[in-house]
Amino acid sequence: MPVREALVSGSVKDLFVDAEASFAAEFLKRGGITVSGRVIAALTDTATPQGVVAVAEARTVRLAAVEGDLVVVLADVRDPGNAGTLVRSAVAAGAGAVVFATGAVDPFNPKTVRATAGLLFHVGLVTDIPLRAALEGLGAKGFLLVGADAGAQAAASGVDLRRPVALVLGNESWGIDPSARRLLDEVIGIAMPGPAESLNVGIAGSILLFEVVRLRAREQEGH
């Protein structure tokens, strides 16, 4: 439940609980305020509310403050489900930040938040930054800019992943804009022996994130 993750992160400012919810006691112990089911319904945009609503602080970071050796850049990813999936996978893979470049869906869109399962509260979020500025800034910080493309022949295994990596994922329909693509250091794809032409960006990005994790682990074992 996203609310639980928000509570763990310390981001929750207000918590409203349906007194008739089966888990009401759990959230009342965490400072929740009892309200009616009608109030819960008015506070959410879902057809079947879960019975608890949290008002949480939207935490974002500046690009200059991004830490870690793995960053995900969403370049015009506009579907909240895909974006949420990628945030969830980024957290699981240990990424230090997810950059929502200008043109990408709002990370605080309710559908995006739900798709992250609340894990957006556990990673640095960079927002309101043009894609070019994001790529140039990450490049200046020493990140290898690696784009994903369904038609690319190169595999992640052919990329030096010992240095910090920024995985750039493009729009669901047209991919990464050509003007931004010229700024990339590498463009990689996923081998697909079956008849499918491409994968959903949420799935493809998740596969590549864990390919980075796998290859780095193998590199460490080799040393």
C-alpha cells in the first residue's frame, strides 16, 4: 500500500482513516484522523478507495544534488503506469534518482503514485528540467549517458558499467528525440528472438536496470 511506504519515508503530513476500514486501528496508531467513508471518497479519485488517505510532502532534489552511480531519466514518458513502474524498478535496482524531464508525466499524478506502490518516496526525484539540460548536467557529473532503443543492436553487456550510468528511456511511441539522442554516449537494446517488435517502456526499462545490476555484480565477482 503506497500509504505505508509514505509513512516509512516520513513524508506524511496528514493521515485520514475510514473508521469502518478493517485496518483502521493500524493507521490510527500512526496518527490518523477518523473520518467517514464519504470523506475518504471525496479525497480520492479512485472508484473503490482503500479506506485511508495520506497527504504527503512532495520531495524533489536538484540535479546537482543527485547521488549514487545509477540514475533513470524519463524522456517524454507520458503514461503514468509506465512511469510508476520505472520508479518502482529504479528503487529496487538501487538507483539514486529518477529524472522526470520536461514533457514526462507528473510524478505526483495519483495514477503514477499508485503505480510506484509508494516507492517514489524512497528515491530522489528531479522534475521541471529540460531533457537537454538534464543530460548535459549528468554528463558533467561523470555519468555515462545510455539510451534504450528497440532497434539498437548493442547490448548492455558491451557497455562499461563500472562508471556511473544514467539510463535514458524515451516516449512510448517515438522513443528518444533525435536531438537528445546525439548527446548520448551509448544506445543499447534488448535481444528479442521472438516475433515482438518492441516492449512496453516500463518493462524494457526494468529489464535494462536489472541488467546493469547483474553485470555490475558479475564484474565485482570477477575481481
